[in-house]
Amino acid sequence: MEFPVTKEVLVNAKAEILKLARSGDVQFVSGLNSNEIRYILQNYFDEVISVALIYAEKGRRMSLTVKDIVYGLKRLSHEIYDY
């Protein structure tokens, strides 16, 4: 599934990437790394959402629920605790 990417999303994504980097004590993120990180995150989110869609389709629902996302993450070996 392809998601439309607008300029506003890319600008906000750069700010969010910098916030994540700062929380991990990274001092500098170059423009090239920012684009690579954005590509990796987009692929990761696409994979999680596609697995979550399988759970929603199996449950005959038209929208995703939190449990669909949690089960999708668990299937991809990224378990969230307390769910």
C-alpha cells in the first residue's frame, strides 16, 4: 500500500528525526542521513501497517485497532509490553 507523501510531512519528519536523534545523544545528523532514515522508517511503517491490515481483514473490520498494530508488531518480533 502506497501512502501519499506531501512536503509538510517531509518537513515534519525531519524535525521528528532530529528529536529522536537528540534523545539518543546524537549531536549532528547530515542531510543524507536524514533521507536514509526517512526511507528506513517509511519501509518499517509500511511493513507494520501491512501486517496489521491482515489482522483487520481477518476480523472483518474496516479500520485498524490498537490491538491490530500490537499483534502486527509482535509478529515482526517487536513486542510491546503491557498490551
